[in-house]
Amino acid sequence: MTNLKRTAFVGLLMASAMPASAWAQDSKTPQASDASGSSGEIVVTARRREEALSKVPLAVTAISADLLTAKSIRNENDLQAAVPGLVIKQNGSANAFNYVIRGQTIDTYTNSPPGVLPYINEAQIVSYSASSFYDLGSIQVVKGPQGTLFGRNTTGGAVLYQTAQPKDTLGGYIQGRYGNLDAYQVQGAINLPLSETVRLRVAASKTGGGAFVHRLDTDKMYGNLEQTSVRGTLQIEPGSGFKNTTVVQHTSDGGTNAANSIYHSNDYACGKPRAIADCYYAGYPYGTLPKASPFLALGVVGLSNKQDQLGPWEVIGSNVDLRHQAKSTFVINTTEYEVSSNLKLKNILMYNESWSIEANDYDGSPFPMIGITGNLTPDLTNVTNPGRFYNKTKQLSEEFQIQGKAADGRLDYTVGFYYMHQVNTFDSEVSFFNFFPVGPDVKVHYAQESRSDSFAGFAQGTYALTDQLNFTAGIRYTSDKTQALQLPGSDWYGCTQKVPNVCKAVGSAPGYLQSKTASKPSWNVSLDYKATPNLMLYATTRGSWRSGGFNYTLPPNPLSAEQGGSSFAPETTQDVEVGLKYSGRGLGFPATFNIDFYNQWVKNIQRGANIVSPISGTSILTTIAVPKAVITGVETDLSLSPAPWLTFGGSLSYTNARFTDNRVSVPGNPPLLYGPYADVPRWSGSAFVELRHELAGNEGTLSLRMDYYEQSKSYFSNLNDTLIPGTDIAGYRLVNGRLAWSDMLGTKITAAAFARNIFNQRYYTGGNGTGLSAGFNAAYPGVPRTYGIEVNVGF
């Protein structure tokens, strides 16, 4: 990444030499419903109240509805390229992912809570599929610990989605997109002012196609998303400062997961340590079986070499038909009452229910080593009577806020109470090392219900010490109760069935309920100084934590995994951040510039541990606490509009995440030495240019936007340097573009042509570190070149 580092240095040099821009404002000024105020300033809710982006002493990226369209952001993977510093950790297509900000995330297939939480209309919502990117007002990405106002678990930040709100006038739009890979989306919305005080907005979206991975042995395509979503928003505003908004959304998903593939198995050739698969399957007569895949005769290492030649979008084979099915329904009711100009009451009530069923082949190969259970077909290409990977969540939350001003308007404050009840159900049936037709496989079944009750009280205030200097302080105290119950069918339900020697202590009886409590504060203190009306300097320090829980892969036991039990402790973090924000016309034209420097300390980092299973004798993934880590970084972005027809700029993120105390000991296992820090590229950056031309008369506007994104290499295992080598993903670069003709011939019609990954960059976005179990690792592909047309008709 020498060129990227050189670009980074030049970018920082430019940033220090002249004022520039928050790239969030690199499109035309959004409308009021698209996160802007009447003055044209981008308005954000990063501190749970509406404020100008340039005046908020936090690292925040705000993307308006117009910019979502201009950048063709349609899913979480597109969002990563739009927000350097945000990583979408992908495991199994856009349907199975986690957010990563400043090194905070969750290891896939563990029971740890996420370190970056998504919010919809200020309510934290769990979903098990790609988000519904339609009819949005804005997206905000808030970086750094946000525990004071957004709750524990936001140790890395939060991603805030705001749906479009009803308007006073009758109208709406319908939009259609179609592209290669038979990908399409039809969406639309209509505003219905039912009376002077009641407004209704109904929006819907239908998405299909997009399969981009070809499976050679069956000639099937994988990676398509079939999604239907409907959303209704009812707003009642009778006057006297009262407003009630209810949002109801139901989404149904189908399609398939993108096929993963063998990745870097040469590290595990037979004769080398941990070369389980290549030794077990070497010479095994799969190549002589009727209708068996001809690739099986190559052996594991031979398959890996062949896969390297094929690249990410042609895969050799699998044993599972990679289906995806999910449904989610949420209701969010927000009530606001302005008692006076200095006092506002706000209540947010949310209910959410979401579930998914996945079929996965964890090893990503035609060898039946790790996948869902079932009866293997004679040609080894599928399983009948398959097991499942099932997740379900029910959430109920209630949040009450008092927002006000005091001390002659010099103090802005928010005081509130929060309650969340959440029930997660997990059911996974996994098969290890099937030697059909010679011998049986090893079957593992995990089924657990986890319950969480969280109570919190919080307060935050900003006091104007002078007209230029503000002091902010906030605190939140959260009390959590976490419980776990093994369900019938689980290997640990009355777990004397399989392994009596590990179930003699606590938890051997069916119906045993594990339970633990934790209570901790989150806090923040900051100073911001407005050196000029357009330039602000700030410094902040914050502390927060992530709740603990119970591993479903281990027998119930109140001790920690490091002590031979099944529980894992809360994670704690603290950071320091300093930054500068500029937004003005100091160069004679609009320009904005942001830069921040931070250092974050983390203790008891919740990371996946590969340890020996007491059932199968193979490696299993469980959550464990790594003692210490430090994350240091710089983030900067700029945008310039030197002429009405030209806007350009870019952004850069440097993240140095490392374990500073990386040794963990688990009974019955060799010491685990963690490193490198996974899921965090050292460098990521973007650049853009947008050209606009107003046509003569009333014929509309032509615009061309080009976006460039690049990131350095990263890892998908925290044990790459020791137990699981070969999990490094090469850096990659993407070029995207969109040509649009808006307000065509004086109408409300916009037509556009778009393309993403124009140069068809071959890259991977995540993986499974299965080296200890399968003898090689599996990686998930990024999306190839996509292109198409889009038409939007307003009315």
C-alpha cells in the first residue's frame, strides 16, 4: 500500500495547509427531511438533539438522502466505501455482517453483543438480514464510545438510520432500477395529508436478483437477495407543541448466501502442524465415486491452488444449498411535547421481532468437513433433511427524555431513563468430518435462549462558559441482568447425555438457568472552542462498556471460559479524542474540513477463542476476554466547491489497533496468543468529484459523479500470527460512477446510469478462520462489477 500511504501523506499535508470540508456535504444541499436545517447546515442527532454537524464536538459522518442516491448506496457494503473508518465485516453475503468502528466489533458465530449498534429513528434494533435501504432521510455514523446517550455496547460507535417523514403536501415518487446480474429494485413512497393535523407516509420496496458467485459443480448462482419491505409512518400534530409519530415496518427476505471458498490452505499441507483436512482426506476415494465432483481428486491443497486461479466469483463446490430466509417487524412510537421554549418531553417506545434461517457450508469446499447437518447425497453436492442455523430476537424498549435549557439559555441538558428487554434464541446444527459413505460424521447441536434486561438512567449537559467556549459532561449508569437457558435438543440440555465427565457440576439438570448481573457507568467530558464562527476545536474523553454473557458452545457453568466455565466478562473502554471542524467560505467558495486524532484503551476485549470441544474433539469458537488492547487513529475529510458546477474532495482514515496484553490461558488448551488485530485495515481512503451542468431553459440538470475507495490489507482472524495463519485479505480499490439527468425537460423525472466496481476488482470482504478445524480457511467474495439504469418519477 505504498501508493495509498503516499496519498495519505499528501492528503494530510493538504488538510493542514487549507480549510476544506466534511465530505458528508459533498452533494447538493439536502432538503429538510434529509438531515438539513432551514439554513442549509447539515443537521445531526448524534447527541440526541438536533444540532449543526459543524458544531458537534464528535467525529460524525452524515449522509443525506440526496447523497445516498448520488453515491448509489443500496446496502451496508456500499456504505463502507462511503465512510472510511467504517468496516462491514462480512460473513456469508450482505445478510450476515457486523459493523466495525475503531476496532470495536463482534466475532461472528460468538454470543458476544456487537460493539457498534444500528439505530432506526433513535431506537436500537436487531436484524438478521441486509437493512432496508429505501426512503431514508439520512444515515449518520457516530465514531468512538457513545455509552452516555446511546447505551452500553456502543463501545465503537453507532450507525443511525432516519426514515423519511410525512409531509404536508400530497405527493410522492416511484423509482425503478435494473442492472446486470438480473438485479432490480422498485421502490416508492406517497405522502397523504389526511387532515391539517394528521399526515401519513407509505413507502415500499421490492428487491431481487444480484447473484454473483457461480458454483462450478452444480452450475448454480449464489448471493442474490429477494427482499420485500413495507413501511407506514403516521404523524399526528394537533398543535400546542404535541407531536406523535408511529413507524411500522415489515420486511421479508429470501434468496441465497454468497458462497465462500477455500482460502490459503497451503499453510496446512499434510505434514505441517494442524493439517487436519489434508491428512484426513488425502487419498480418500471421493474422485472415484459416481457423479462426484472431479475436483475432489485434487485434495485440499490442490483445491486451494485451483481456487486461487479461479478467483472469488467461481467456486469449486460445496455440500449445502446456501439458502437465506428472514423476516422482521418493528414498531417505533415517538411522542414529543414542547412544554415551553425551554422544556421538551420525549418518549420513544419500540417493539421489534426478527428471525432468520441460514444454510451455511462453513469450510467452503466440496469436502464435507464443516457444515449444517443432513444426509449427504451420493454426488456429495448437497444434503437432504438439512439442519439449520437459526436466530431470533424479540425486543421491547422504552426511553423517556427531558430536554431543556436553563441558566438564561447557557445550559442545554438532556435527562432520561431507558429500559430494554431482549430475548435471543439461537439454534445451530453442525456436522464435522463426514466420511460418507465409509463412516459417519460428528454432529453438534447448540440451542440456547439468552435473556437480557437493561435499566439505565442518564444525564448530559452543555454549558456555555463563554460565547466561544462550551463544556459538556454526561453520565449514564446501567444495570444489566443476563440469563441463558439451554433448550431441548441442545447437547448441553441435561448434558449428561453425551459427555458425563464435563457435566457433573452446575448445569447438569435440564432447565438450569444461568444468570449474572453487572452494573457500570458510562461517561463523557468535552470542551469545544469556536475560534471563529466557522472554525471549532474540541477535545473529549469518554468511558463505556460492553455487557458480558454466556457461551452456547460450552456446558453451563458460572465460571469464565478462562477458568473452564461458560461465561464471559464485560468489556470496558476509555478514549481521548481531539479534533477540528471548519465549515465556511474562507477561500471564497464553500469548503469544509474535519480532522480528529484519538487513542482508545480497551480491557477484557471480547474476542473469539478457538478451543477444543469436549464433544467433537475439534476446534470450536467461543467468546473469551483478551486482557488489553490499544487503538490509535487519525480521520480526516475535506470537500471543496470552487464553482457551482464542480465539487471535489476526499477522506482518509488511519487505524493502528494492537493487543498490548495478548495472552489467554484456557484449561485443556495451549496458551492463546492474540495478534494481529482483526477486521481493521490500517489505511482506508476515498476521493470524489462531481460535475453539474444546468441545461438551457427548463430542461433540467446533468450531473456526473465519480467515487474512488481504497483500503489496505486486513485479517479475519485475531490468531493469524499463531494458531490460524493465512487469514490476511489483500487490500483493494473500487471505482464507482453515476451519470444523471434530473428534472428532465421540466418534469419531475430523473434518469441515471450507474456502475460500481467499474474495473472489476477481485477482492474478499471477510472469512472464517477454520484452520484449526478444517485445515484451511474460507473467505467470502466482494461484489464484482455491477451496472444499470435508474428512473425516478416524482408526483
